Amino acid sequence: MKNIIKYLIPSALLMLLSQGLHAQAESGMSNSKIEVVIGVIVIIFSVVVLYLIRLEKKINLLEKRNKEEQL
């Protein structure tokens, strides 16, 4: 899971940024709207990733406790 996260985050951010830059180049009038949309998407994605990392740590802790109880 950690390896997936290491490669998923940078690639997703690059994809979002490249799409945003392409859209900004096409339309000069809606720059602020595109920046807001990209910002919101990045914030939501970051929160989800942080939640998943936190959840993974809790699951690992529970698995470790479960193994200790079985011994």
C-alpha cells in the first residue's frame, strides 16, 4: 500500500496540474475559476490520502495487537 501511495500522489498531482495549465492556456477569461477548481480538487484529494494513511496505521496497530493476543 505504501508503494502505491508513493507513486500515486505525485502522478495524480502532475496530472491535475497539467490539465489546469492546459485549460488556462485555452481560456484567459476564466483563470480564477480554474484555479479554484484545481485548488478544491487538490485539497479533497489530500484529505482523502491523509485519511487513508491514518486508517492504514490504525489497521496495522490492530493487526499487531491481534497477533500478540494470539501468542
